Amino acid sequence: MARDIIMAAGGIVVQRGETPLFAVVCLRKRGDWVLPKGKLDNGETPRDAAEREVLEETGHAASVHDYLGALAYPLGERTKVVHFWHMEAAPVPSRKLMKDISEVAWLPFDAALARLTRSHEHAFLAQVGPMALAAARTERVVDGEPVRPIAVGPVSVRRDTGFFAKIRNWLNG
């Protein structure tokens, strides 16, 4: 039986500093600590949704950098697919947290991993976090423009049908 797919997007959000800090947010309803993410609004691209969700859930505007990959997991009878980008947060919040979020924590990488409640998010951050951490330590600005390492693109899939075709079409808008 085919599962309905819930499309979402979010960020592996880092603040620069001597020790770069990662954002994790606490859901008010369940008290779970999770990565900032959320469902797409009608007509919204995944990248735009990631930027909006990070602002709503952390209170910080963030610049969107490299695409880091997707996380898919069962959610009842459906499957949730979340696309994540490496994002760099502004040092000061520009708005209040949305009502669904009780708290945002800015933590070093290992502490952010330890704080996450959901094992699938822990495993995902463990895989992609080092890339975001390396970028936070090496990105520099020259003449007002960011100079970034070469981006690692999404993994190619041999058979472009069914589930993966839907994801590709969704990402391309």
C-alpha cells in the first residue's frame, strides 16, 4: 500500500563563533528537542520553507547555504520527508518564537546531538553536522561575498520513478 508523503523542510542552523553553535528547538506540546523544520505552505518551495521555518522556530533570520540531504521517517500511516540545508543564523533574534516552540538552545555540536530527543534526527545530524561545522569554521567573506567550499550535491538515484521522482519534482518546484 502506498503511503502518503508529508513534505517538510528545515535547517541545520549554525551560529559562528570561536565554538560554532547549533540550534535545537523544544516543542511546547511534547517537550521533544528537535531540529528546526516544518511543513511546506501551498506553493512554497522547500528552500523557502526551510528559511521561513528556521525564522519561526528559532527567532533568528538565517542565510541558506548548501543542501545537506533529506530525512524520511514514518509518521503514523504516512511518511514525512524533510529536506535540510546548512544555514547560518544572525547573531541576534529578529522575532519571537512561534507558539509551538517553548525554547531554542544554541549548543556546541556534541551537546546538540545529545539534546535531540528523536533518534532519527540524532543520526541525521551526526552525519551532516560535521559538514556544517567545517563550513562554519572555513567560510570567509571577500569583497562582501561569501566564499564557500564546493558544495556536496544530493545523492544520485539510478531509478528515477515513483517516490524519488516525486521528491525531485517537488524540489524543482
